[in-house]
Amino acid sequence: MTTQARQQGMSRRQLLSRSIAAGTAFLIGPGFIAGPDAAWAMETTALKPSSMATLIQMARDIYPHDHVADEFYAIAVKGYDTAEVAPDIEAGIAALDAAARGKGHASYLDTGWERDRVDILRNMEDSAFFQRIRGGLVTGLYNQKEVWPLFGYEGESYSQGGYIDRGFNDINWL
């Protein structure tokens, strides 16, 4: 737990229980972010925790998979939490929030309906920020071995004799 949280007189457990009771999408505390079920958490170093939460929601909106937990999206965007790229990411988040305010929302993260967030993203899809995040998610999300079983992918087959001997003729729907 951070020193700032200790100084505020609240334990991490108290903070988690209060945010879960409130039904927040992400728990944002001083220097960390946690999932709504408190099953995962991550610290932020260069990005604001609210910016990391926005990135996770953005990642989920770009590549929506209901059966993939938020923690995998968090892992996919964690690479943006560096001093070198944080200024660009923070500027992109600010533009995203400004676009949300233009649609009558407090911020992108506070935009409740997925279709409203997707509309905001569609208006920004030509921006360098959007393309950077979208492009990074292709490998950041789908190269996680823990995610592969969720999509039915068994991994590479070369080391096991190739696909001819490992699933090539498993078509049972013809």
C-alpha cells in the first residue's frame, strides 16, 4: 500500500470494499488500479491511475470479448506506463475525455453506454493515439498465452509435429 493511502487513514482492504460496494467499474487509488471484483490490481508509475483505467476501458471497447477478464486488457496496456510514452498517452486520454465531454459526458470512463464510447472512438480512429493503442493491442492482448484457451487456440504446432498431426482433420461440422 502506498504511503499516501496510509496517511489518509484507510487500509487497502477498506478502500477495496467501499469501491466494490459502490459498484465502480475500476477502483482507482493513489498509484494503483484494481478490478471491480478485486481479483487483480496493478500499480502505475508514469500514468495516472485514472488514465490507466481509461486505457483498459478503451482496449475493451476496441476489442470487446465478454469472456476475457479485465486483467488481460490491463496486461495488454501496461506497456504504456513508462516515462517515455506517458506524455503522449496522457495527451491522448485528454483528447478522448474532451471528445466525451463534447457528447455530454464527464469523461470517456464515465460514459456509461458502450455504443456511446464506440461512437467517441470512431470519431478518433484516424488519430495517432487511437492507432497506437489499437495496434499495440493486437499483440498485447492476443499474444498472452493465458488468453489462448479462451479463444480455442492451442498454441503453435511446429514443435509438436505441425497441424497435420495435431488438429488439422478435427473438422466435425462437415
